[in-house]
Amino acid sequence: MCRSIKVLRVPGQRATDEELSAAALQFVRKISGFQKPSRANQEVFDRAVQEIAASARRLLDGIVIARQSTNRSVA
């Protein structure tokens, strides 16, 4: 994966729906190989973005933090 992907899980801060959607879009573009899909593929592309964003929200909402993380910078 690309090293420039932004970390969204920062303790004490909730990722916004816009951030999750942008991350999902980046992921779908990466794995599909398309920056912008054709009209024939737009619906399946958009659905994948929505499903991945929803899965990411469930993941982030379900993570249990056992202890406070050490103070480290997140790029």
C-alpha cells in the first residue's frame, strides 16, 4: 500500500465520515487501478467505496484500547 495513506485512528479523536469516505475512495482506486471509473463501472465503484467506508467505521468503532498509548507523533 501507499505510504502516504493517513492514519485515521488517533486515540481520543473520531474519524469523520468524510475522512473514512476519502480513505475508502483511495483504497478502491488503488485496488481497481482506476482513478475514475467508466460510466459502466461507476455504480459498482461507488458501492465499493460506501461498503468499505462502512466497514472501516465498524472497525474503528469496535476497537478496544486496553491502555493509553505512549505519546508518539502520527503523520
